[in-house]
Amino acid sequence: MKRIDATIVSSEELWDGAFFLWVRAPEIATVARAGQYVMVRCGEGCDMPLRRPLSIHRVSRDGSIAFLFAVVGRGTEWLAQRSKGDSLDLFGPLGRGFEVLPASGNLLLIAGGMGIAPLVALADQAVESDRSVTLLIGYRTASQIYPQSLLPSGIETVVATEDGSLGTKGMVTDLLPEYIADTDQVFACGPLPMYKKMAEMTDITNGKPVQVLLETVLGCGVGACLGCTIETLNGNRRVCKDGPVFELKEVVWDKIIAPAASGGIDNANLV
């Protein structure tokens, strides 16, 4: 992990309050893994002393990395106001990312809302290694959907919206029974209720390995403050260092409290 000054290459608002940001950060890009994150310093001086965690959304061969985030508070509001050429103070990459088993040729990715953020990097890496990817995405409504044009080519994408404005009407977990049979591994990122529902679907997952990226409030990012400690079947774990990726069956879900923001670690502490 390193602290670096990264230069913003581009910033775009994809839909109301959701921003897609590319920064030049070769020191991070060359070692980053899907599911890892960086801590971003927001604001000027001591106005906002705690860094904000952002999932690594994409990695480019030219040494750039991308972030996808929603404006949910002062930190992300400040970040959304940055423009091309501005500098960002980054610390990372941090945490334990997704682990794809060598024998896994068919991957099922499940995104709830802004949980799409870390899964696109995983889809990119899977496609590059000639794996088959099916992406299930759930949104509240069609106006909040991640653009299909930005997804890696060659993957199957299935959409569910809560209001039925696009794709299947319902929750993204409603799609799971139809698509899990031919899957070798499952990877998910989304709000706590989505994970709890998946944990109840043991008859559907049928012993398949399921990894989830857990959202919780992060303070330090290096495991020192213990503010992100959760209970697992293997004892207490720090989300920032032992995670943010965990096996679904490992987490004691009824002991997890939902953070104020939803959609993955990229928004968990962005206030």
C-alpha cells in the first residue's frame, strides 16, 4: 500500500448523484485486485480528517484506476466537484479482494444498486482470463441503471428493478434460482438485506462458494482502530484488513448492523 497524489483524468455524472471518476495512479493500478479499495482524502485542511473508502471500479493498462460513487454526504459532495487535472490524495490499495478459484470457469456476479462498483473490475479480469460471466443487477428504477455501454463486452447481463421499469420486476435475489445452476462461483456486492436473503437461500446456492463484499463504516483502513470489527464463525474480523471480501457462510449476519449508506464499501463511509 502507498500514499500517492493522483491526477484526475476525467469525471462524469452517469445519473443523478452518481459519478464515474478516472484518476492516474500507476502505483496502485499495477498491483490492485478486484474487491480492494483505496482511502481518499476529501476536503481541504482539517475540515474532514477521516479518509473515505472507495472501491476500485476499473483498472486500465495505462496506469489509471476508476471509481464509481454516489453523493451521500460532505465527502462525496466535495469529490463530485473535482474536475480534470485536480489532484487527489490516495492511500492503497487496501484489503483482501475477490479470489477466483483456478477451476472456476463460469462466474455469477450479483450487484445490488451501487454494489456494481467493485464487480465491474472483477468482470474485466474474468473476461481477460477467458472466463464466462453472468451479471445480475438490481436497481430501484430504470433511471439509476449503470450504462450497458460501460460494461465489458462478452458478458451476459440480467436486470431486475423494484418498480418493474426495466427487466424483471422484483429484487435481484429473485433471479438467483434461474442462474446459479451452471455457476462455479458467486460474487456479490450490495446492501445488507441482500446478503441476509442470500444467506437464507442455502437450498438454492447448494454449497457453491459465495464471496460477498461487505459494507460497513471504515475509519482507518489498516486495522488499527477496530471500528469495523464484525463477528464471524472464525471469530472477530476487521472488514478493512481481513475483508472487505468474506465468504457468505462465514459471516454471522444477524449481528451485522446496516450502515447509513448502501451499495458497497465505496459508499459506506462517504458522509
